[in-house]
Amino acid sequence: MQPRSTKEPSRRKGSESFQRPEPAVAEKEPVHSQPVSPRDDVQVRIANRAYELHGERGHRQGYALDDWLEAEREILGLECNA
């Protein structure tokens, strides 16, 4: 059996001096300054109402879909009748 060599892998010459330029990262706008579409607004209203219904139900688990559908009926029903 031959002793194992503890050599490190050879590196190319000059690879240490080569650095990739970092891409310019565009700063994102804060979320609160981005325009809200009407669809997003409706979904937020439905989510808030579904959470209210969840609370009215005593925060019992297993009724999330029922609460969401009821909130949709209330919110979208109000908009259709307006």
C-alpha cells in the first residue's frame, strides 16, 4: 500500500487575479409603494373577512375553506349588487 498524497489540487495560474464583475442589482421598491391592483385588494378583503369568520366560529380548526367561501360570497356578492 502506498501512502496517500496530501497534495492540494493544482490551480491555474492567474485564476486568483481574475474576478468576475458583480452584476448591478436594481433596488426593489418597498412593497407599500407598489400599486395595488383591484384584484389584490379584493383578495385582501376576502382574507380579512375569512379571518373574522374564523374568529366568530371560535377559532376552530377545519373550516378554513368554508370561511373563505363564505367571505367570497359576502364580498363578491356585495360588489355584484352594487
